[in-house]
Amino acid sequence: MAAMLRSILVLALAFGAASCTTVPRPVATADFCGFEMHRAEVALPPPDRGSLLTAVEPANAMLLLSGGSLHGAFGAGVLARWKELNGGLPRFRTVTGVSTGALLSTDAFIDRPEAARQAYSIERESQLLTPYARRNAKGGFNATGYLSIVRNNAVADLAPLRAMLHDHISMDVLKQVVARAWGRRLLVGAVDVDSGDAVVFDMLDMARKAVNAAGPRGEHFRNCYIDAIVASSSVPLAAKPVVIDNRMYIDGGARFGVFLDAFGSEAGVDRRDTPPGPPPQLYILVNGMQRVKAQCGKVDRTLCAADGTDPFDRREGAHAGWNLLGLAQRSSDILVAQIYRFSAADIIARYRERYGAAAVGNVHYFQIESNEMLAHPFRNSTCAGLHEEEEVRLRPLQFYPNYMACLIDYGRASADRRAGELRIGRP
């Protein structure tokens, strides 16, 4: 009876906490960021007519950076090694980023991937988030932890990430962005919670506002630039939505894993009959795991397969218990993996349809090969071994420092294996 009363009390408190709504602070019109933005079209941009080009023409290449949370360390490793192999990154005509790809996008745009690599080389998870609850020895949360999560409407606060970005993206960095902007696009994707639309933030326009404004007003626009990146990285449940100009945004990965958008094309112009220019080199860097790791759900672990999984057609044996957050996280992983695969496949299909035979050899798809990555040797262990060790020792919510260091090294090794594809001209 005591246990039943305790359960009822916990549920009552949970429902009471859930009724507490987080109310964003209203923003006056004078304090708006005023982003240049629109619904994501998820389409190839129109042929560049050269109207914005300076004497130094951008490379005929595009870089699409996907989401993937801590696995963005893989992308940081690829980009850092790419610069070493090529003497610098290409001046991509278009750079787009979603979630962790949004974090990488500015550094890729201004050719400083070494800074991105440093940002992912963390020593502890608290450098990126502050948890509202700590995981217990079983990997879940106790009743107090659940209540704290419900009361705060999120598992963690991304204030440390925002502070890191504030140091990482200084006004001098934005001046570099503006100086390299002509003829190019730098775009970050997020999702508008209320409309349900995938939206695109024009980061170049916001960088210009920050650089051209004086004093506190310039800092205001720099914060807007950072807000867009945090918004693109705010996974539902894991972190709170970000409010910009009285609109609420969440992780762009809720709608697409990568995107290539026709931002800036003339409104109302039908581009289907426009003769395409030469096909650009299309680089798609997918940081997320596109296949969800299989797991065993049996109470009796001896019924699991030799690799620790539970085949879909094995019916013998009772299923183990589950909890709300665990199921939500697993469901999210499954959905995100499929979103990433479908969005990348859609872009590649559109590209090949547009350019036909001329597109052959121009699509470069970099991804984490799960088994290869887990077996990658690093620091007298492997990526899998480091992940398991930190899971037991640190019980992090999301970020595993040594595992992320292994991901960076694996990204570098992946770039080495495909070095020929990365050696393209730099104007």
C-alpha cells in the first residue's frame, strides 16, 4: 500500500508540474532580429548568373552539413583533415547546416575547421549542457529526476553551449564571414513549432547587420546569429525551444537531416526550364547515425542473438519493461535516422535529375560507417570501448568526451581514405 500511495503521489506531482507552462518573454519590435528567412524549399538553387561575384570567384562546390549531436565531432575531423590535404577548404558557393551541422557551418564557410575541431574536443559534458536531472546507475532517472525534467520542460539547459558559441563566434569572426560573403550562401535550418514549417535563416544577412551596426546594437545582432544556431540544435524534450522575434523554433532535424535550398531566387520565377550551368561538386557530410543500433528487449538475455540484438521475428520470451523517456528517445532515434536517409536521398535524386549524365562523379557522400567507426582504434581502445567505458563511469546525458575525440580521429581517417575527392580547386 505504501508503494501504491507513493506512486500516486509521484503521478500527482508530475501532472501538477506539467501544468506549469514555460512562458517566453515577449520581444518588442524594436528588439527584433529581423532575420531574412523563408520556408525551406529543399530544392537546388538556380544557376548562378555571376551577378554577385567578385574578381575571386567561389569554387563550383556546395557543402551540406547534417545534424547528429555529438557525432558532429566526425564532421569536425573530416573538415580539419580536408583543409590539411587541400591547403584550405574550398570557397563553397553554398554551405548549409542543420543542428550540429549548424555549429560547423560558420567555420566551414570561413576556412577555419581547426576551430570546429577544438570546439568538439571537450573534457566534460558540462561544457555544453547543464542537466536538470542525472542518470542513475541503470541509465534512467529516479522519480525526482523525472519531476525536474517535467517541471523544466526539458532534460537539459543549453546555456553552456550558448556561452561557448558566444566565445567561438566573435565579432571578428563575423567580419570574416562578411568579407568572404560575395557570391555565396550560408544557411541554417530550423523548424517553426507553431506553423510546422522547416525554415531557413540567412546567416550572411545577419552577420552583415552585426558588423554594420555600432556598439550594443551590433552585439544584439551577433546574439541573433548565435540564437539561430542554438535553435537549429535544440532537440525537442532534450532542450527547450528557442524564441526569436516571438516565434518558437526547434532542431531542424525534426524535418530534414540535410538541405540544399534555393534561398535568394526571384519570387515567382519558374526555374524548371532554366538551362542549368555546369554541375557543382556536391559534398554531403552526414554526421548522424543513419542506422539505429539494434538492441535486445528480452527479460532473459540468453534469448538475445550472439551480437546482443533481438531479431524482429523472435517471439519467445517476455519483453523487458520500458519508461516514457526511454521510449521517446528510442522513437526519436528511429525517426531521425529515417529523416536523414530520406532527405539526403531526395537531394541526390534531384541533383541527378537536373544534371543527368554530367552529374556522374560529382556527388560526394561522407557518412559514419557504424561498424567501422565503432572498431576504429584510438587511445589504446576503440570508439566502442571508449563509449562503453564513459557510459559506466560518467553516465552522460548526451556528450562523451573520449568517444567524441575518437570520432574526430575517425573523421580524419575517413578523409584520408577519400583524399582524391577532396582535392578540388581553390580560387
